[in-house]
Amino acid sequence: MVMAEDAAAVPGSIDRILHNGDQVKLGGVVLTAHLTPGHTKGATTWTMTATDAGKPYHVVISSSIGVNPGYVLVNNSKYPQIADDYRRAFEVMRALPCDVYLAPHGAQYGLVEKYARLEKGGPNPFIDPQGYRAYVDTSEKLFLGKLEEQKH
């Protein structure tokens, strides 16, 4: 057993390399990997099922699909297939059923606002398939705009 203060001194090891569609089981939870590169080459979006009051919900834990300032989408010598990878990532994201959407940054899915609404009672604001679709739509629109800008 490694104690927390010793954790930095112990190098990590890779148990296995995951591929698209592979699953990881943690306790009673099964996470499925969906390769969604573009933002980064190995970007992975995860899905799982969560149950609340006996009702199952499709959960998507999105990798980032945004285009950061300075990203080169056209003639990128370090990542030549970046634009094609982004396109495939958007296809994958659109195909995933989603009731609950989570992302790497709370602002991407309105974490603070949703948590505040949750505390007030009423319907669970984290059940937000429309917010997920809006995130994918907005991200793709920004990507396509940057792509067109760089083509010219």
C-alpha cells in the first residue's frame, strides 16, 4: 500500500491501453470509452448509466471538443488529421444518447448554475439532454468557423 505522502515518489504504471468501445469497471459502474480526438489526439469521452429512484439515465462525460486559440486546423504538420478527427468526434458525440452531461470544465455544462438550482428543489437540472446537444452544436459551429477562417 502506498501512503498519500509517498504517492509522488512511486511511478505509475499502465495496466492496459484502452481502445474505442472498451469498458472500465469501477465497483458497480461500467464506463465505456469513446474516442473523440481533435482537441487532443487521445481525447476520450466516457459514457455510463446512472440510476436515480429506479430510473436509468444515460450519462456522457465529455472530453473537450473545443478549439483553443492558436490551434492549427489546416496544414498542421504535428497533427495532420486534426480537422478530420474533430469531424469524427462530433459524429460520435451526436450519436451518444445523453440525459446527464458532464464535461472537463464546470462552465461547459453550467455546473454552478445547475448546482444552485438543485439546492432549490424541483426537477434535477443535471438531466439536460438539450444542454448537451447545444454544447455539441456550439462547439461544432465554432470549429467550422475556425476551419473556414484558416482555409482562407
